[in-house]
Amino acid sequence: MTTLDLDQITATALSGTSISREDALAVLGSGNDQLMGVVAAASAVRRKFFGRRVKLNYLVNLKSGLCPEDCSYCSQSLGAKTGVLKYSWLSTEQATAAATAGVGGGARRVCLVASGRGPSNRDVDRVGQIIGHIKAENPEVEVCACLGFLTEQQASTLHEAGADAYNHNLNSAESNYAEICSTHSYSDRVDTVETAKRGGLSPCSGLIAGMGETDEELVDVLFALRELGVDSVPVNFLLPFEGTPLHGHQELTPQRCLRILAMARLVCPDVEVRAAAGREYHLRSMQPLALEICNSIFLGDYLTSEGQAGDADLRMLADLGFTVQGADGEEIDPMELLSARGAKHGHAGHGAADVAACGSAVGAGCGSSCGGCDHATDSAAAPSSDVAEGAEPEVHVRRRGAGTQVPANV
Ligand code: SF4
């Protein structure tokens, strides 16, 4: 293996060039004694291209569960017995209200996600209408759609309706793909990213780490994403939902997650790298270090699982001295956002002290009040502190926000 030369790696990435495959492998293979050096290298690159800014993204699950595909990591597959919320399309009003709540919480981008193999033309029209309403209420927000495989015409329709971006993750390397899914192929996913691009949509595509892949495969998928010219790279960490084939997979440590994020940053120096699903569950108390590497996170809950309280996200950014990315280069003080929602001094269920209690769960698959009391109860089994030694931490299924009567975590 190539020796880790952090000075050379940092200089390469600071020039906007990807580090080599060998160096990417050296980053993944580095020891804990080198971890802070690796984080510092990635942080220097993050700060050069993104300063102190953090982009907040907000997920709206338009259609949940009942997917005929068999992605083994996903809680929404028909074959998974996960007990996640199952519902068909949210109405335009419900979706707009959820998105607007996320924007009120500081989100710069709203991600509209629907489970399933891909949309019908009618589905695309429906999502186009939702996008129109969201943009009318929140003209500055970016909208990213994530609807599965789509045609070029559907991509163009979404673009014309106001969609800015399209998310379709590669998830894993080509060599590992058959291990995680049999109903579609890696090349189907690559094709979809290219189709979205041709339709005028900014490509967002990332991966899920922790599914049995090798270091080489992690490097492969990052280089594939770079080759595809994606604009944003969500790095998810597997949430081993009970009832999915990958339940029981616990191959990640916080240090490993930081190395993976750092490798992503150094391969894609000037591209948005997002610490996505699994942030709270796997990074736990190391989350702040992830923000030194990534310039983007999801605010609040995930598609089918709970994230830490939105207030805790903002407090973490404030503690780090980061700002929230607004429109046209505006940088917003996270404390201003907290203050605006009346939480400046914290309240039961949302203070910084809740981070451990809420830092339990996230979702991995394809509004503005807290719901905190519920959450505080639900999160009693948070993995970071309450789980018996040797026991597998539980992934907390989302029971609030879109598709429920319970206010969202934002
Ligand atoms: S990842 Fe997407 S395509 Fe795969 S099972 Fe989940 S919702 Fe369906």
C-alpha cells in the first residue's frame, strides 16, 4: 500500500484535483493515530472551497414503502419487514407544507423522494405540480427530485417544472452491486444519472458505506461518481433496519466513517459532500468532525428513520463556528435560525443535551414544530449511551412528519 503522504495529498486536493486511487486507499487504510491528520487535510480542502458554509437539505418522503425492488439495505422494499410508514403520494398541500417547514428551519434544498422503481408520466406531472407550489412559496429554495429510474423526457419535464437537481445514488461499486440488489443493475443507476444530466438537472449521486464492500470498492464508487461529474455526493452509512437482509451488519466505526468522508472530500475536492443517513447512528460524538470534512447535511429526520433534533443540528453548527448557506452566497448564523424558531434558550426535548438522546437513527433508502416530546420518549434506546454492551443499537423508525399527524422534526 502507498504510504500516506498528507502534505502531498492536501496540496493535490487544494489545487482542485482528485488524489490518486493509491492515495485514496492510503487514506482508508490509515490508522487511528493518523486520523486527526487525515481530518485536517480534508478540512483544509473543505475550507478552501466552501469556507465555513454548511448546506442544509430537507427530505420530504412523498411516497413511502411498498417498493417492488429488492435493494437489501432499504427499509421501503416490499420484501422488508421493517414497519416503516407506508403511504401513497402526499397531496400537493401536504408536500408543500412539509417543504416550507424545512425551509423555515434553514434548509437551502428540499429533496422530494418517492419510493418505487420509477415514476409514470402522471407521477412526474404530480411532482411537477408540487415543485411549482413549493417554488411559489419559497422562490429561493433548490428542489431536488428522487423518483427512481426516469426517461429523458421525464427529466426535462421535471426541469421545466422547476426542479434543480435529481438524486440517484450509485450506492456501491459495480463489482458489489449484485450483492445488494437483483432487480436492477449498477449500469441502470449510472444511466439514470446521465439521463438526469441530459434533462438539465444537476446530478446528485452518492453511496452507502457499510454493506460489505472493500476499500477498493469504496474508492471505485467515488471515482465513478467523479467521472460522472456529479455536483453533490451524499455519503450514507448503512442503517441496519431490523427486517432488512442487511440487519446485523455493523462494520462501521466512527473513525472508519471519518476516513470514508475524508476520502470522498479528497477525491472530489470542490464538490458538495454530504454527511447523509447514518450520521448520528454511526458517527455519534464524532459528528462535529464530519462537518470539518463535509459541507452539507440533512436537517431533521430522514425518509424512514429519525435524525437528531433540528435544533441540535443548528447548535452543532454554531458550536463549530459554521454558518448556514443561504441564497446568493448569504451566510446565516445558526443561532439566528434557532432564535427565530423560539428555541434560542432551548426547551425540553430540544436542547444541546438532547443530542445523545436523539442521536439515534437515520434512514438509508432510495414540518415546523418539534414533535420533541414524542421523540424524547421514542429515543430512550439511543445507541450511543443506552445500549447494553454487545447489543445491536436500534434504528428508530420515523413516526412523525410527512405521512403522519405528528409535527415534523425540523
Ligand atoms: S432504494 Fe429505492 S428502488 Fe431500492 S427498494 Fe428502496 S425505494 Fe425501492
